[in-house]
Amino acid sequence: MNETTRRTFVAGATAAGIGALAGCADEETDPTDDDTAPTDDDADSADDETDSTDDETTDEETAATYEIWGADQGTNTIYIHQPTDDGGFEQVDEIDTGAEGGEVPHMVDYTSDYEYAAVACTAGARVLVYRTEDRELVANLETGAGSHFAGFSPDDEYIHVDVIGEEKIVRVDADLDNEEFEQVAEIDVRENETILDAGIESGAPICHQYAQDGRSLHTIGPSYYDGALVIVDHDDFSVDRAYSHDEIPTNCGTVSHPTEEKFYLTAGLPSDPDVDPDEDPVAAEGVGDFYVYDTADDEVTTVDSTGGVDAHGFWFTPDGEELWVLNRETNDGLILDPETDEVIDEIDAFGPEQSDDPADSDAPDIMWASPDGEYMFVTLRGPNPLSGDPHAATGINPGYAVFDIESRERVDVVQPDGDNADSDFHGIGVRPVGEFDGFTSPPY
């Protein structure tokens, strides 16, 4: 699979200079959690040593291939890194989301051309929209308490926001040509007839992504016991169908297959050491499951274990041949073959600190692959996590791990503020600024 997709971005080889920092203020921690953060653009602003009269050489030597936007929700900072020629990662910019009220920047999503990024800020009760080239804030949208994930529709005409605190899916009209945004509709999961008829009596929208058939699939949570699934027709913004916890108890990650009519979801629950396993084995041992949903026939085709506890984020490799899945509490995961949905490999430890006791182990959360297919970037939570169950989400090394996709080896841990006890990385996004063929990010 090496075909050009909606998310394949073709840009000039050089990027513009580092621009204005933008952001949001600070507030209390956020009681919500569950899924999938930003990076910065800028081609290191052109090596001065390059001969400016040789345009071709300049383009080749100063071209930034992609940017990693890592969201430190503990310090209200988005760190932007670029790969270096020696295999490392250089910080080229940072965004203070707290300066504009965006406390706890939780997740990041891009437009199809990667020219804009939407950052959902849970404690800030808002979504911030940035122009990625110069990091300029173009919209500050008060979408509601616990705004957990904001995703652009496939045509970039709307932003749909999963708002935990208000139990709603909010629709924002996005006029990107004029950089104008307006909240135009909402789905209240406590009042929607289709959702109530399905028996979903608790929980709130957590995360979503878009299937290839014009619908978006939204997990319900944040608790596994609230886990359910709501499917929205995003053309007319109506609920197409819904499944209760008894049918599909998904409460975490969402991603569509790059080419086929199937969709992947995770269900996670931290273990509870205070519960007697004989009385409640599910609560005592926790849950780590993934589901495969056939969007053509509207049925679950696969339910299987992720091999660990508290299943959470996952991501496709750009060639579409692997789906990486992680478990937050046990700091491990699987690699699936999307053709068969069978396990082809395992990751023993995403973060460098691994222990049977979650208090002494790293806690991975969200993943995103480099567009050249070389690396998988995995965020690592901090010692004072602002979201998720502390038993599962408390980590040792806040930042993000860098995995070589081919060898499955961890080759680096990037920690912009690793000694800060408040540092707590959750979301991550990778923005191509060069030419790539492959599946760089959903919707495909």
C-alpha cells in the first residue's frame, strides 16, 4: 500500500521561519481522560552556511521533513521538534497554550493539508486552532468543560469536539479561507433518542475518527463501565446508530483502516489492587481489549486482548501494513497485521522503566508515526498525571519515546522538561512538511 491519500501532504521543501508563540492560561487539573497532541513547523530557518544563490542546494539542505508536536498537558506547553541529520531531534519552537486559557492541552488534530492544528484543552474547556506554519493562534473556541478531542471532518469544513464534561458532541463550522469558526450544532448524549434507545444511560463522548463511509465513530467513557459506541453521520450531524456497554464497551482509541471498510477501537480499564479478584475479577485485573468493527455490515468482527492492562492509543504505519497498539498500565503492547488482525509482534516496554508495579513503571499513552515510516513516537506520562486513573497513568519519564519501526527498538526518549514533576505528556501529532506517499494520519 503506497498510494497517495487524503492526508498525504505535498509542500515546498522549505518551511517558513519560526513564528509567534500562542496559547492559553492555566487552571486546575482535568478529571477526564482517554485518548490521542501537536508539533511545530519550520525548517530550522535555513542553515546560514548554505549558499543562498543555489536554490536547489538550499532546498535540499534546509528542508524540514516533518515536525513533532508533543503536548505537555502538565505545563500547558506544546513542544515542537524536528529530526536532525545525525538521527536526533531538535526543538525548534514551543507554544504556551496556557496564555489563552488552554489549560491541559490534551490532543491534537490537523487539517488534511496540515496547515491548521486543533488542540483540545480539557481543563481549559476550549479548543485552540493554530496556523501551523507560523504557530499563530487563529481561533479560541469555548466548546465546554472536558473538551477532550477535536477532529477536523474529512472535507475540513467542520471541527467535531468530544466534550466530556457536558456529555456532548459539538460541531464547529470551519471557514479556513477566512479563518472564521462558529459553533453551529451539538448532540447531547443524554437527550438523543437513538442513544437512549440503545440503553446508553451514562458516560460521555471521548474520542472519534472518521470512517470511509461518511460517518464518525465515537467511543463513550471515560470509565470502562461507561464504555459504549455512538456512530454519527457527519454530513447531517445526526446519530446513525449506537451500541451499549453490553454490546461494545469501547472507551478509548479510535482509528479507521486506511483502505478497507473496517474500524479499530480500544477498551481499557486499570487494575484495582483493592478489589478481591474472586469477587470481581474484571475490576481486580483490569481490561485491555481491541475491537474491529465492519462499517459496511455494521457489526463487530473481532474482539481480542491487547496482551496487557488499560488498552489505550494506537497508530498505523504509513504503509498501512502494521497497527501498533499500547497498554498504559503495563507499559507494553502489540503489533497487528491489519490484513488478518492477528498479532505479528509484541513490544515489551514503550517507556524505559518497566516493572510489575505500575508505580515504578512508565505509562505510555498516545502514538503517531513519522511520515517516512522510520519511527513511532509514543508519549510518556509524568509522575503527577492530570488525566486517567493515577494507578495506571502515573509515569517516570515524561516526554515521548522514539521507536525504530523496523527493529522495534527504542532509540531515544525526548524529554524537554524531564526534571519537572509537573511535566505530563499526553497528546502528540506529526506534521509532514515535505513530500510523502503513505497514510500519514486519519481520516485516510
